Amino acid sequence: MLGLAIPVLLIIGIPATPLKWVGQVLTRVIVAVILLFFVNLFGAQFGLHIPINGFTAAVSTILGVPGLLSLLAIHLWVL
């Protein structure tokens, strides 16, 4: 079935807007997880560790660097 769907979509055309949106979201998620990884890598010297899970990835994806800094602040002052 997939073998038939790919040629049909190539002939008819794939709507670009949803694919562009999905690509942008996936790019932001990947960048957020990479930033979390580097914070954990370099923060280990100072006792900082932010677990990489769905919540922390979503916060850093939606809010970006300020979200990452807020996760660090929560880790330092609350936990």
C-alpha cells in the first residue's frame, strides 16, 4: 500500500504547508534536546542535571533558551 501511495503523492503533489510545519517543529525539538544534552554535559561539573524527558523537551522547545534557563533556575532554587 505504501509502495502505491508514494508514486501517487509524487504525481499529484504533496501539500507543502503541513510538511513545512512538521519539519520546523521537529527541528526545534532536536535543537532543544541537543541543548539539554550540552547543559547536562557541562553542568555536571557544577552538579546541574536536567533530565531529558517529554516535559523538559517541550518547555525548551516552546520557550527556547529562556525555557532552558528557567529549567536551570527551577533546578537550582526549588530542587
